[in-house]
Amino acid sequence: MIERIDAGPRMSEACIHGGIAYLAGQVPETAGADIETQTREVLEAIDALLAQAGSDKTRILRAQIFLADIADFAGMNRAWDAWVTPGQAPARATVEARLANPDWKVEIVVTAVV
């Protein structure tokens, strides 16, 4: 059985199967804001979706971070480091990629245990 959260015609915000939550890429609310603000917004969205799935950030297995400009790596890490629970950091990859909206600086995808 697959549980879908906020399922739409094109995608779901999250799918849960076999005790694992697979979140869609989360993007910032404030287009054009600085990288730390956008990263905080994305992490808040992840927290909210994980709560809906019955999980939290300490149960994240993997995070994939997409930056529109790799020069924003340090700023993104400042927001990330303030958010992640010490000793509970997931496996993580960060890459530079062209994002769907040119005003977005960051998109994050996570997979977590429920």
C-alpha cells in the first residue's frame, strides 16, 4: 500500500511505502530572497511534511540539495547547520543545478523513516 500526501494531478508532496517517506523536492516561498532565508523556508516545509507523514528531521536517511549557484554553498550550510539535530545528520549530497524557477536558489529532497 502507498499513502500519498497532498496528491495532485502531476505529483504528490510525499509518498509513504514500507515505513519510508519519500518527499518531493521542496522549494522556497519567497522568490528572490537570500540563500539563508530560502533554505530556512525549505527546511520548514520539510518539517511540516515530515510531521504529516508521522516522522521528523531526526529520522531523515538522505538529503539531496540542489543549488542554483554553488557559490551559495556556505550560506545554505549556515541555515542547514542551525536546523539539523547534532548527531542526527543524514547522508547528504549537494550539487549545482538549474532549478525550475530562476528565482529559487535551493531545492531539497529528503527520504525518511516514518
